[in-house]
Amino acid sequence: MTNLDRFRPWFWAATAYNAVWGAIAGLFPNAMFAWLGLPPPHEPWLFQCIGMIVGVYALGYALVALDPVRYGVFAWLGIIGKALGPIGFLLGALQGQIPWRFGWINVTNDLIWLPAFCLFAYRHYKAGYLLKV
């Protein structure tokens, strides 16, 4: 047992969240827009593609939950996605291309997960597991 095992519940939760969110976005691409009171996208298939990507992240998080030492590198990929999502949103919102209320998606998809993922990644790196397979 390692000090990384305490992060397993976070990664199981991220697995479930990403699987559900990805499925909703993929199957019902207009649902989140309606929930936010926004007009549906002109190209719903683009949002479905985002749902597919989010759903694939669920597989990576499940692997981390199963074996944090061996698959911990997937958390690093998650951090990159969870950092770039809000950055992309901010750039789009500041340019007036995305409504500010769309940012709520970043809160639930990215920002709430970042502290635990970053702490896990730091401990994973400090333990010397990053480049071990």
C-alpha cells in the first residue's frame, strides 16, 4: 500500500463523473446548453466529440484508481486537460465568443478536480513513480 492509495476514491469519482458527463454530452448534446439557458450549438456534433473525449478520460482515471503507481501518469494527462479547459474558456469568454455562464461547466469538469489531481501528481513524482512502468 502506498501513500497514493488514498487518492483512489477521487479517481473513482472522476471516472464516474467523466463517464456520465461524456455520455450525456454525446447522446444529448443540447442538454447542457438548455440547462445553462443558452441556445443550442450550431454544430452539435462538435459537442458530441467533446463528450467522447471526456468519456475517454474516464478510462484513464479508472486505471489510476485501480493501480495508482503504475497508471499514475494518466493523472498528469488529466491535469493538462483540466488546466487547458478553463484557459480555453477564458480566452473565448474574453473575446466574446463564449458566454460567461458557460464557465460553470469548467467548475464541475475541471476546477473541482485540480487540487486532488495536482497533489496526487506531486506525490507520484516525489515517490519516483513518474517514469517507472
